[in-house]
Amino acid sequence: MAKKIEEYYVPWVKGIPMYISEHIEKAWRNPALHRMMSNENPNAPSQKVLDAMVKYSKMANRYPDQGLVVRTKIAEINKLDGPQNVMLGNGSSEVYDNVFRMFIAPGDEVIQHTPCFGIYGLRGKLLGATMVNVPMVYKDKYLHYDPDSILKAVTPKTKIIVVANPNNPTGNFMDAKHFVTIAETGIPFVIDEAYVEFSGLGMSQVALTRKYSNVIVTRTLSKAYGLAGMRFGYALAAKQVIDQIAGSLLPWNVGTIPMWAALAAFEDTEGLAERVHFNNSAVDFITESLSEIPGFVVFPSKANYILFDCGATGKTGKEVLAYAETKGIILRGESQKYGSDGWFRVTIGTQEENRMFVDTVREFFGMKK
Ligand SMILES: Cc1ncc(COP(=O)(O)O)c(C=O)c1O
């Protein structure tokens, strides 16, 4: 008798479903909804980026090259030696896939600092890794990085440590000295800087890649640059590490259009500055407007989202989400943690959406508009 198909699957991939982001599906089906849930940028691409997209769409019959021009530009922005320090991906999510493939065998461990972005776990599990969750510390109503616990979680099986700088959803940065301590372990250390441009590259840990070959910094154009739908991300690391992880790249993984549109986005420094300024003013506006609600905790954010904990008000995050939905606003829920069920996250929207969000939340908590 022939064996069943199930018996042929690699054991650790059995039952892994396709990743579907329900709220994104819903938002595309109903464009009238206010997408304040996925850390997208509310502003459309700049004319310079659009021009590059149109120009290169006319050459879409040709295969892309390996992106030496845009990689050289990225190296220059980050004060690295050259394109040999840069690997391109179809969004930074793909970059984790490439990096993880090069270090992980089934049974190996990946340390992540929770709460954090979910894709590390998804890619890790696909390769048979055990995800080791080290929770951030809840103290004085805020969530803090806990580098000591990260170090204590290291075992001989640890193949990757991943830490976001700043973290999603908490919005804070880890102290620079703690990045050094973790880098000193020699364990492949992925620093996810998806949102760093909102604070400026002065907050980046990219300089560590010059000293520590185990440090790999990841970035994306999905956030401050506002090109999430285009899919463009990259890794920064020492030449010998990029040489090795680039071995896992699918040929032509980044198309000609995203590659040249990305170059236009990097050259459009004004476009980036406008988006960052817009975002940071909106973060201030929402933070100030909602901090007045008694018992409502607003996490100080250095990104394009803000985490809240309304547990002490007697309401749950889910109740806020449901109320916001009645107004057409989609927010992001968070699981119960640290003894509170009051967590939720908002992504900065347009000016009108931010005002609507603030009015909705204030109204829900019985405050004046
Ligand atoms: C911390 C973090 N890293 C990476 C990403 C992935 O970005 P992309 O795959 O669009 O580059 C996200 C997206 O939400 C994120 O929150």
C-alpha cells in the first residue's frame, strides 16, 4: 500500500498553515475602513518614487540584476564599505528567512524578546527551531528590555538571538551598552531596525557590524519610507556574513521595479523627512490627548504605533477594539499579559484618522472630545 501524503511531510512543518493577516484581508475587502492596525504608513509614495516605478515598469520584460546600485547607496547611507555589506530581500520578512536558513537546523533554539513581531517565530518554526521567549519586564507600568534574562536563556543550542530596536509593539529602544554585551557572546545576533528611521539612524546599532561579525542588522522600506506594498528590505553585516547568507537567496528575489523605486526613495531625503515629521507629530498628538484618561497607560513610542494598557480603567483592550470598529477603525489587539487584559495598539493614520481615533477612545472612556 502506498504511504499517505502526510507521512512524507517534513515532521516539523506538518500542519503549518498559510499566514493570513485577517485584518489586512478585511481592510482590502472594505477600503472605507481606517487601517490603523498594521504599522503601515498612511502617506502614498512620493512622486519621485512613482516616477521610478513607472520608468522601470517599462523594462519589466527584463530580469533584475543583483542590485549593486541600490546596495551601494544603502552602504553609503549606513557608513559601510560597500554593496558587499548589504543583502536585499522582498521585505525584511524575507531577510529573516534567508538569515535563519543559514544558522538553524531542527532542534536549534532562537531567542526572541516578547512581546515582539511574529514573523521570527513563523520562520523559525518552519526550520524546526524551538523559539525561546524571553519576556520583557513589566515595571512602573512600562515594559523594559531585559538583557540579563536574554543572556541567561542562552544554551549550547542557541543559534540566533533576535531583538528589535525599537521594539514592536512597545515602541522603546534597548540601551546601546546591552547590544554590545549580547554581541560579545558571538552568537548570531539579529537586530531588527524596521522602525529606526522614525528616530534617525543615530539610534541604529549598525556600527556594531564593523566590529562583530555575528551582528546582522535588518531594515525595511515598509515603515518610515511608506512602501509596505512594494516589499523591499535588507540586511547589513560584515562581508563574509553577507556572502554566506546571500547563498540562500532565491535568484531574482527583488524585482527591477522595487529595486529602482527603493533607490529613488533613498535619494528622496525630503520625502523621508516629511513622513518622519508627520508621524512624530501625530505620535505626540495622540499621546497627549489620551494620557489625560485616568488609569489609561500610553507607552512612549519612537515608531509609527503606540501601545496602550487600559487594564486599570476596568475596560479590556477587546472592548476598545470593538467600539472602534463601530466607527470603522481597525486597531490591533494584544493578548492578556502581566496581569492585564487592557492592551491594544494603534498605528498612526492620516491626520483625520488620528483625530477620529482620539475622539473615539476619549468618548469610550467618557471623556470630553
Ligand atoms: C518589528 C518588525 N520587523 C519587521 C517587520 C516586517 O516588515 P517587512 O517584511 O514589511 O519588511 C515588521 C512589520 O510589521 C515589524 O513590526
